[in-house]
Amino acid sequence: MKFKSCFSSILFLCIMFSCKSNSEQGNKNSKTVQHILSKLDINDTIKLLDLSYKNIKELPDLSKFKVKKLNISHNDLDTLIMKNLPVYMVDLDASHNKINGGMTFVSIKKELFGRFKVENNISKAIKQINLSNNKIEGVSLIFYEKGIERIIFSNNNLNEIYLYLNDKNLNYLDVSNNPKLSNRVSFDPSKIDTIKSNNIAIDAPLIFIEPPVIRAIPDKVN
């Protein structure tokens, strides 16, 4: 009898603790994006800004904040407004959204492109990009100065990917579950430590197809 009574008491305490934890988690998730941003100081370095599960349809302007890791996963974004991303960001998680069309990430030395206008649109400190589980059809990633480490574009609608790393090695690339993506790519897979490319158009390892040489056209012909 005493054992039954003791067991009932323990069960009651467990239920009460569970209810309290769920309530606290619910309160945390119920905070609006505006409320979270209003508590931030632009002079502080923020290790993690978690805006996941907020039903965000358009990325707010975060460019004034010093955020190391930005989590905007599990929202309703159909476009990633690059100019609104934090300037010093190291880790971007924008997975599980509705981002579609083509995307370009650029972090280079502008003088390398001479008279061609090229704008950097991603933090020069970026190390990880996760845009898995979206609807992206094509992506170009051009990184010159800093070595990005992890790129994840699994579970999208990719039919092409262009990657330029300036002879730097990439630790991890995941393009799996993109049924329209060819295994013939314009970058050298041997410079990537780990590649996941299962369930693409051709079930075979990625193959480097060297693009044709494009020669400069002179402004004037004598």
C-alpha cells in the first residue's frame, strides 16, 4: 500500500514537471520576432539568434546586428533577402523553408573582376550554409578570401550547382535528394573531403567537367 502511494506521488510530480516544462517552452516559442529583436543590442556580439518556427514570411533586416549563428529554419520564407543578413555571420541555417528559384552567394575581392561590377552579398566570415529542404533550383557559390567549410543543399529542386573556392578545400558538401541534378559538375569533387550525392539524376559519384575557356574580348579591334 505504501509502495502504491509513493508511486502515485512520484507520477504526480513527473506530470506537474512535464506540464511546467511544456508551458515554459510554449512561452518561449510564443515570443514574436519583433519582441526578440527589440531586446538585442547592436553593440553586442550575439552567438546565436534563433528565429526558427516563427512563421516568418520575409526576412527582417538583421544587417545591423553582430550575429555569429543565425537560425531561421522552419519558417515560410520563399526568398532569402541577402542584404538583410548579419554582416559578421559564421553559420546560416535557413533549412525547411519555401525558398525557390536560383541563388547566388558571393564573397570575393572586388578588384579581381576589374571593370565587372560584383557585389559581395554574404559575410566574409561565413563557414556553414544550410539551405536543405527548400525549393531551390540553381545555386552559385563563389568564395575567394575565406574558406567555407560546410554547404548543405539536400532535398531541393536543384538542376545545377556552381562552386568556386579559389583552390581551397571544402570539408562537407551535401546535395543529396535532388533528382534533377546531374553528377557532371563544374567544380573538382576531389577538393571536397566528404560529399553526399545520393538520389540525384544519375546515381554515380560527382564528376568534374572542365568548362570551356572564355577568352577576353578586346574593347577595340584594329
